[in-house]
Amino acid sequence: MTIEVIASKRVEQGTGASRRLRRAGQVPGIVYGFGIEPEAVTLNHNDLYHAMQHEAFHASILNLNIDGKTQPVLLRDAHYHPWKQQVMHVDFQRVNPNEKIHIKVPLHFINADIAPGVKLGGGIVSHVMTEADIECLPGKLPEFIEVDLAKLDAGHSLHLDAIKLPEGVEFVALKHGDNATVATILAVRGGGEETAA
């Protein structure tokens, strides 16, 4: 999925200039990385805000179009207004297609309803993680990682090393020897004690 983000070069900088931009429905931003000088940009607030409501926007290579010139970038940071639905500032990082990137991607859980721990044991699935740090080349970046709970029993957990990853994608935690728990099925106690009470 290709997502294009339209931006313009930003000439005026500083707090006052940023305030004026926001009042005019624009969002100040910065693009950095790939050994090129950082570039100040401005984006349409409503277009950006609506695009950022989609999960894929946060874990995809974006095509940032600055005054007609397109470059691949990742959304690295976004600052929001404390109480208004307003994006205050965004940071984009340029992407080198031959250099591995390190990014958080969402986890999508499937087959929880047919897991033995739920179907037979009446357990409850607990998602310990909802996203994970991965490392891969930009061209291999998945929008999400699927976590299959089909074989999970009550009282058991699923760890990072049990998740099938697309080719060329690695979990950063596993590279550092941390086989973290991703999901677990909590066994539900019988209602005997409650009845007695």
C-alpha cells in the first residue's frame, strides 16, 4: 500500500511562525536523515490528521511529496495538542532503501475464538503486547504482524519466537535475547467459591 503525503517547504521558522501556520490550518514538520540536511516543511492539518487515524500510516514507508519532489520517509514522531484534536508538529525520517530500519509495527491477533484455552477452557485472552519493534529493509516492511492464537491453551503464553515473521524481518528484542510474552490465555476459575461465599 502506497501512501502519499503532500507537503511544502517552510521558509519561516520559530514559535511565532509555527503559531501562524497552525491558525491557517497547517502543521509544521521536519524531514531529516539519509545524510541530507534537515528540511522544514508544512502540511495541511486536516489531510494529515485523517491520514494519521489509519494504523498503516504509522508503520509504512510514506511517499513525501515536497513541492513536487517525492522521497520515501517514515513517520518518526508526532506532537498533539493536550486537549484539542490537533496535530502540532510531525517528524519524518528519510529512508535509505539499502539500510535496515528499526520501527514499531502493530500486532493483529487471529483465531482467539478457536484457541483451546478459550473454546474448551473458557479462558480469556490477554494481549501483553499490541505492537513490536522490528528490523528490516524498507522494501520488506510489513504493515502489521499476524499472531495466530489457534493452538494456545489456558494458562499458557505465546512468545516472540513462536510468531512466524515475513522473510527478512526480525524482532529486535529476540536479537538481544529477550523472548518476550506476546499473549497469554488466563484460566478462569470456577464459580464454586463465589457460590459458597
